[in-house]
Amino acid sequence: MSSAAADMESHKLIVKLFVEDPSAIRADEFVPIFHSWIQMRLVAGHQLIDVADYKHVHDGPGTLLIAHEANFAMDRGQGRLGLMYARKQPLDGAFRQRLASVLRIAQEAAVRLEEDVRLQGRLRFRGDELLLRINDRLLAPNVPQTFAALRPDIQTVLAELYDGADVSLEHDANPEHLFGVYAKASASPSAAELLRRLGGRT
Amino acid sequence: MTSITWKEKLADSIPQDWASQIDLFEAQMALRKQGKIDEKVFAETRLRRGTYGQRYDNGRRHDGLTTQELVYPNNPLTKGPDTLWDAPGMQRIKIPFGALNPQQMRVLADLAEEYSDGICHVTTRQDIQLHFVHIEDVPSIFRRLAAVGITTREACGNSVRNVTACPLAGVCHTEVFDVSPYAKALAFYLLGHPDTQDFGRKFKIAFSGCRDKPCALVSIHDLGGIAKTKVVDGKVVRGFELYVGGGLGAVPHQAKLFDEFVPEEELLPLARAIGRVFARLGEKKNRNKARLKFLVARLGIDEFRRIVLEERRTMPEDPSWRRFFDEIPRYHEGPGQELVQLNGQKKPQGYDRWAATNVYPQRQSGYATVTVKLPLGDISSDQMRALADITHRYCGDHARTTVEQNITLRWVHQDKLVSLYRELQQIGLAEPGAGTIADITACPGTDTCKLGIASSRGLAGELSRRLAEQFDSMPPAVKNLRIKISGCFNSCGQHHVADIGFYGNSRNVGGYTVPHFQVMLGGRWRDNGGSYALAMGSVPSKRIPQLIEVLAGRYVAERQGDESFQDWCARIGKKQLKEIVNQFTAVPPHSEDPSFYSDWGDPREFTIGDMGVGECAGEVVSLAQFGFTQAETEAFEAQLMLDAGEYQKADERAYRAMLTAARTLVQLQWLDVPDEPNVIVAEFRRRFVEPRLFWDPYHAGQFANYLFSRHESPDTRYTQDTAHKLVEEANLFIDAAHKCHARYQASLNVLKAPAPAASAGPTA
């Protein structure tokens, strides 16, 4: 582990998993699903609070499931529909462990959504691409130095996730954006398989 | 990576006094966590910094099936009475007269993204609100705002709230002069002023450049100034027609004329004098009577004026106002740079529709103000950043929020409108219809507000969608109507001054609570909110879209010449309007159509607790509904009498309506209660008020006091104002009786529920 990455104090990590075919999904389908997650207390380790719906906002945060520890969102930012997990409260471990944890929680949610009978199998997440961000302009400014510092740990975690497949990282260098890295893999495992590799339950 | 805080990073960017105040607040947070500051004191402290509570922050939320306890790490630590420390809250950010520059817009975008849910929400008073904010993030938010010249100080609490002004100020054709620098001067003069720290309630100020237009809504404010000039000794001098004591809320008041002309140099000292009188004589204990409007009503405008002028004459000198006043002549706004003219650009599809409603040619030749229509007042962080860039490139860095929850871009060169439109299209902000029926105003309602009863945003979203689809085929008269929606009677959506207004309430039907909206017709948006609507009856939330179609259709079909909607309402009369509304009051049984029993945009069943449906309850409900219907009818008759100028009759009928509703409740326990006012009031007090059954968690016994006050000491002046007030109170009393009935029935059902298996164990 790089020492710089180990020092990355921000816990506000974000993972976005992109939907394969957004045209198969209606914008209003996630409100009742997220309400039912609250009713059934489906997400371990999270105090689920409420659902916020911004489907009326163009390329906005979509439908959010607000929790104390994090927000889950079917996000439409930058024009791409995806499941976003945005951590708000601290996680244990160094940066590498925290990154693996948010990936696991996001994949668990993805599998849960894919299996929701109300969506009738229409929702699938891409297994070959994801977006990592850090929601903290103070501790993780979106500059090349941050990317250089975090790259080794990101590569290590994603190498385990993609089980040896080629993974390329591209820094989102837009200075107005949060620090972000697009990861693309040569393989496209299912959400369930990715979750299994992260040690989560399917 | 080095660890650094925003406090360290921005140390040189924040004015010293603002930095000290933020440090102090952070210290108060620490003391509260140690239990060294009382929770009530801390609550008012944070409120005066704009840090509000939000729905479910008491740690309980009904999920549609049951009430869940919300368990947070810091439980039971609170940040106010019944308000958990970790529960997400709302941060209100004051934007004086709505003025924003690109740097501020970028910071707002960043804050929404990093600490909220990625949305900046524009309010009906030109503020920006962030929701789902954790209190531990608040000091960083304050510091980042302060570094770009924004303070949240006194955005909430019993203080001078955001000073608003017409968003067209400075570019408007009908204004007498630009009120922007005066709004700015007064906002910062009164900010934190010692004479504004001891109010019993909030204090709202607005400025308008002219009398006739609605942009600033002076009539609904505690203090309002309308620009005016006067020739004195052969010279034109500036001043203001000054109004006081306006306000919406549960009992709306039109502002009263304080002075036909207050010279500009008197504005700040006189506002201070008014603040001192309000602090000294305003109600402090009963928050429901504590706004300035009640003080003005109690004293009468003449006596209030006399006291204020005496205060102005004798109050201690405070030369600090001069510093703010002297800034006024230096205020300047204009285009950032002369732009290269690009004539002959091809208009993209949709441009003409957009330009017809969203572009206002400025007083300054060659320039236009563009209204960016925000759906439900919401703009994402990405959109806000893009809009900041646009504001810099097209508008000389000048944008403003509006009371209709939009953003205006000023000083756009008219030859650049087409390219601006294309850029707005790219970020999804080129929707036409600004300032039309499709541009609906709505407060947060049940989405996030603790007081919300029904989903104002859900209804607004549904209506916006439907009306946008129909917009092109609408007659112009319908396009120009305004719809405004509040989630409860507190009027944050300003439903009183809309052509068609709604506020949320509920009704009990067959043992279920059904979301409803009270229909408000006849309000006047023009003339600075010139007249207020009256309630026409409650309609189930799910029937509101049909009601609007019928109302608009009747208006178009029956309209005479250029008759306005208000004039049409007045001509056909409230009886006919009531008949239209009554067509939509029916609620199908739950078994036939359960959709009526949940609100727009929220699939949870709209319910109170674990209520069931019992046969006995059904009978009681049937009897109670009959009584409530009679009470509502009497309240409506009181309105008709009020309109006819029969103020004593209106007063007596409104009193009768409250008695009927109270008797209906008493009959739940004593079926044969005699129809005698003294008996009804005594039994109602003993059976429902004293045991706190007729009780509102936020308004306590306020509604019961309406009846007690009228019964025990009737106001025999019988003026339009006193009768109007009682009619409003009667409607609120009936609403409260409905809620009391629902709670009462729920408690009966709990008692009747079979004992759970676990409790049967010991006897087995």
C-alpha cells in the first residue's frame, strides 16, 4: 500500500455501477422499491431513513434512498443511469479496505435490485465498468497528484475484483468534478459474481 | 496527503467577525454534545444560523406498515426538543434579494454535492435550501459560504429573515427605481443588530419597484417598501411607500399602509424603530400570535404608527446605518463586457415557445433577462455549476433567484439569446412556460417538512407533468393562471395569492386517513399580492388534476372579454364555485380504489399508526362525518355573508360552525349532548381539550382557543377584518376537529385490537 493512499482520510467514497440498458427502466420504478427496503430493513449496517425523488431534474441524482451511513441512488448524473453508493460515515480500515467495503455494499445493492421481481429482470448492471469518486474536495482535490497517490491501491482492489482481467483506469480530470476514476475491465462478470469475489453474500 | 480543515484553508478568506461567529457556533455544538447547553437554547442557536430540523428527526417514521424507530450512533443526544443529533436536517441559506454571482453558485453546487443530496432548492423567499444535512458538517458549510460572501445568520429563528426583492429590479420597465441596493443595505444593517435579537417570531421584509406587479409580494410581508419618488423643493427625491403587518400563515393579513412616503434616508432608522417596537410590544409567549401582524391588528395601524414614530424620535443614536446607506449610490450592475454580435443564427426547435414565456426585454435597449424555469425549484449541482459558467459568459455575473422558485439571468445580449438557449438545452434547463400555469410553486411539504400534512411537491410534480403536455393547446387565459401549493395551512407555498391555490389537509374516510387539499380560489397575485383567496372546500389529493381541468374549462367557456380569473370567480359567485369543487369531494372505499389512500409520489399508505377498520368505528365515523359536513357548510355560509358585507352574521355563523364541529366531537362520548353553546363548550373543554385529545404537537391548543375566545369574549366590532379572521379560524378549527377525530378513532381501534400472542403467555 502506498503511504499516501494510507493517509487518505476521507471516508466519503462513492461507487457508481452503470445500467446496461437504461431504456428498459422507467424513472418512477425505484421509489416503491426503496420504500420497501426501508419497510423490510433490507440493508445491513445502515439506518435507512427516507426516499427522495428527483426524477424531474435533468441528469440529476434520480431517486435516492437516504441512510445515516450513506446514500443509495439510481443516479442520472452526466447522463448515465447507474446505482450510486455514496458513503457519508466512516468505515474501518485503510483506504484499500474502505474501497473494498464500499464496492461490496454497492454490489450487494445491485444484486438486490437485479433480483427485484417488480423489475422483471429488465435491470442489469454492467460488469466491465464502474466509476469511483471521493466526495471531498478538501481531502481529495481532483488533481493528478491525488490520482497518482491513490492509483496503486485502486489497481490492487480492482485486480482482485476482476480476477486477473485487464483493468484500465482513467482519471476524470475536469477540475469542477469531484475526484473521479473510471475503471474499465476486459471481462464483464455478473453483479452476483462480483459480489462473491468481494466476499459478500449472494 | 495532508490533513487540513476548511477552517485552516479558508482562514484568510472569511471576514473576521463572521469567522468568530462560526467558531462560536462550533464551540456551542461541542458544549451541547457534552450536555452543557440546554437543548432549547441550542435549538434556537442553530435556527438563527439557518440550521433547521427536518421530517422524522424525532427518530420515528411510519414506513407505510408500521412506525419504525430510527437508531443513530449518538442517540439519545438531541439538538433540540425531540430532535435527534444525528437526524438529517435542512440548511437554509439566505440570499439577500436573490442576487448570486458565479463564484457563489459554484460553492452552492459543491456544498449540495458534498453535504446534501446533490440538489439546491430555491425557496419562495429567494433562499437556497439544502436537505439531508448532518449537523457535524454545518460549520464547514458556513465557512465555505462565508468565503464567498454568504452568511446563513438569521435565516431561521425569531429574527429578520431573508430580505427579498423583485428579481427584475434594475432592469424592469415599470419600476420607479432599482430597489436592489436598498434591499441590500437594510439586509446587512439589520443582520445581527442588537435591536432585532429579541423578537417573539420571525420578521420578513420585501421591496418592490412598483405597485402593480406581483414580483415582490409586499402585501404579505411584515415590512414592505414600494419605490416612489417625490418632488421636494424642486428636486426629485427617492423614498418608499411603506407597509407593515402583512403575512400569510394560518390566518393571513394584508399589510397596512404605514406611510405614503418615507424618504430614502429614513428607511434604515425607521426599520430599526419598527424592530424595537416589535421586540418590546410583540407577543412572546404564544407563538401563534407573535408575528407583527397580530401586534398591528391589536394596536390598530394608527396607534402602531404613533408608537413607532415616537420610538424613532427617542431611540438612542446608532450611526452605523450610515455605513450601509452610503453604499447605495455606489451600487452598480451591468453587462460584464460588450459581446460580439452574432446575427442570423438559426433558431433551434422550441426556441420561440421558450422565448415567448422565458425572455423579458430589459429596460436597457439590447438586453434581456432570461428566466430559467426550475422544476419544483430544484437544480442539481452539475446544472448549477454549468449555470454559473453561463452566468459568467452571458450575464455579467448577475443571476437572481425568484419567489417563484426560478433563477433569472440578467443582462443577456439579445443577439446571444439563441446560443444561450442552446446551452440551457444541453443542461436540461430550457423548459418554456416560466410564469405560467405550468410553473407551479410548491413548498417542501411532506417530502422534508415536519409540519407538512400532504405532499405539495408530489401534487405539483404531477400537475406540472400533465399541464406541460397540454400547454401548447391551452387558451392564453389559462396559460397565464398561477397555481401555488402548500403542504399545510402555514402557507409557505403562498397559496393565498394564487389564482388556484391548495393547502394540504386530511380527512377520515371509513377508518382510513385520506390525503386532501383545501381549494383556495380568488387570490390575487398581481398588485403585490393584492387580495387573498378563501377556502372553497377540501378535495382528495388524487382528484385535484380533474378539478383543475374543470375549473379551467369553465373559466374559458364562461369568460367575458378579458375577464381575469379573479373577476370570473367573483362574477359566478362562491356558490357556483363550491358546486364545482363539490363534484370532486367523493372518496371511493379503500376496497374499490386504494390509490386514494396514498399521496402523490409516495406509495406508502397515508395512515396514522396501525389503524384498522371496525364496524363500530364505521358507524361513529358516519355520524361524525355528518356533523363535520354540517360544520363545513356553516363555515361556507359564513364566507358568503362575509362577501356580502354582513359581518355580524358572518361572525355568528362562523362561531356556529365551530360549535357544530365541537359538538360532533362531544357526541363521540355523549350522543345526546344538548345543542346549547355553554354545554357544548364546557363538555368539549372537559372531554377533549383538557385531556389533550384536541391537541396539535406544533400548535398546542391554539385551535381550541379560537372557539373559547369567541365564546367567552366575542369581538363585537363586527368589522370586515374581525369577521374575516373568525371565518379563517372556523375553517382551521374544523380541520383540527377532523384530525382529532382521526386520532380518537385510532385510539379506539388500538384498544379493540386482539392481544398479541406474547402477552397471552403467562395465563396459558
